[in-house]
Amino acid sequence: MKRIMVLRPGTAFLSALSALLALSAHAWAQEPPPLLYGLQFEELEYRLGSGSDQLAWNADGFVGSDTWKLRWQSEAEYALDPDSFERLENQVVVQRMATDFFDIKAGARIDTPEGHNRAYGVVGLHGLAPQWFEVDADAFLSEKGDASARLDLEYEFLITNRVILTPSAEINVAFSDDADMRVGSGLSTIELGARLSYDLIDRTVAPYIGVAYERSFARTADFRRADGEDTDEVFLVLGVGLLF
């Protein structure tokens, strides 16, 4: 004889509640993703040039998980004569993993060099392109409505496990003039560099020596000439990379 089980409403409710509690307990038992964080000065250097010598840095910090990160980036060039920041830029962006090799990001950028300041909205990509090129590609829209874009490329050649040659390139393009910031439309600036480093303490402390070349173009070069500045400069750089 087949048995028929009759489930009373109260029993059904308790069974559903028990199942829900069991699922909740299982979910709570799952460990949250580990919190990741880091801070590095990829470049912390003294630049010797034909004009004014400079102190410069390129810093990057983050906190979050593999999927989501809050990222801070800072770049600066401080001229020793006169004592002033020729460039001082800070970005704070939220970064989200889009593929195995690339993150998308959005946030804000603040430029506070000597003279006028400027705020920008930022959207971009960060990751590793084929052949392991590190790429930062950003689009900016300033508070004044001026649009611009930047492409950063970097590659590490491992000569030995400790000796690394790192060529880099930064290309800036503006889509309109911003006379206050001395930036003209078109290809505005290019910076090329090559740094030979030695991992003194793993990747934590890495002194390096290298060269950097900066050149401005088109309207940006016109602004610099009008200000009595050079449109291209070559620097010998001495610095250290730090990873915390």
C-alpha cells in the first residue's frame, strides 16, 4: 500500500524556515574574499637635466579584492629652480575586473601644479596587453568641459632575476585648448624613459639609473615657448623603487 504524507501548513512553514536558515548558515559560513592592499613608488627619483633639476615620483596604492579595488595614483615633477611643482596630479578611481587581464575604472583626477588647478572625471582601462605590456589608457573630461586622453605603456625585460630594464612611454592628447593649464589641442606631450634597476631586497627596494626624455608638441609647445620654457628636455635619472 502506498503511503501518502500529509504536510500541515504549520509544518510546511517550519520546514521552509529551517531550509532558509540552513541556506543562510551555509552562506555565512563561506569566507569573504580576502582584503588585498598595497602601496608602491614605482619611481622616486632625482632628475638631472640641462635646465632645472627635478624631483619626481610615480606612486600607486590600492585596497580591495581581485574583483573590486579602490585605487590611488600620484605623479609629480618638482623643479628645484624655481621651487615649484611643474606637475602634481592625483587620481582616485574605483576599479572593476572586466577580463582575466584587464580592469575598467572610473573616478576623479585633481591637478594642483604651480598656478591654476583643475579637476577631471576619469574613465579608463588598466591591465596587461599581449606580450605582457602593462597598459593604462584613460580618458578625461575637465570641469571646464575640455576632453583629453592618455596612454601609458611599460614593459619589464628581466636581464637576470634581479636586474630589470624597464622602458616606458606616456602619450598625452588634448581635444581642445586649456590655456590656463598651458595645454593645447592635438598631440600635447610625450615622455619616454628607460630605467635599469636592481632588486636589492626582492621587489621591495630596487635602486635604478636611467634616462627620461620629454617633448611637447603643437599648441602645447607654443604655450611653453611663450612662457620661456624648453619644448624638449633630456634627464639622467637616479632613483629607487619601493614596494610596501
